[in-house]
Amino acid sequence: MKHQRGVTLSGLLIWGFIIAVVALLGIRVAPEVIDYYKIKKIVASTAANANGKTVPEIRAIFEKYADVDHIQTITPADIDISKEGNEVVIAFAYEKRIPLFLNVSLLIDFQGSSSQR
């Protein structure tokens, strides 16, 4: 007698549930991660154009870049501007709470700096 091969109904349901949870996480988390990388790019561009500028001018440059990329997660007031040596360093940090289902949420701490390469 040959052994039968295949997927049982219970195995199919379990794998379907696992795939659905992973897909839900991906759909909910991906836009926030994309925003984070956009903010990192904006901070790096702002720092590259910040030499010889005052803090309000640097914040205005950041705001223009953020408007172009439709970033509303952080504002120019949320960035920290400092100087290390001869270089302007812009840092940011924020939390994002992502509701998953019912009363379950995912909290992610994002942080970055223009000095990180």
C-alpha cells in the first residue's frame, strides 16, 4: 500500500492563520518603516545643506523636504540640531503605536541621526 501525501484540513487552517497574521503585520508595519526611511533621507539631505545656516533656517529646510515627501510623523520642532566638530548633526526620535486588532497594538521606537551612515 502506498502512503498518502498531502495537507490535512487542520494543517491548512493553521498555515492559513500564520500567513494571515504575517500579512497583517506586514501591511500595518510597512508604511511606518517606509516613513522612517524617508525621514532618515530628509535628515541626511538637510544636514548636507546646513553648513553655515542658523537653526531656524535648518528647520525651514527640513520642513520643505518633509512637505515634498508628505511627512507628517515629525515636525521641524521635533528634530534636535547640534554641531560636532565642523559638521551639523540632526537627530530625531519618535514612537509609533500601530493598532493590530481589538486592543492589541505594536509600539515601535524609531530614532536616527545624520551622523549615522
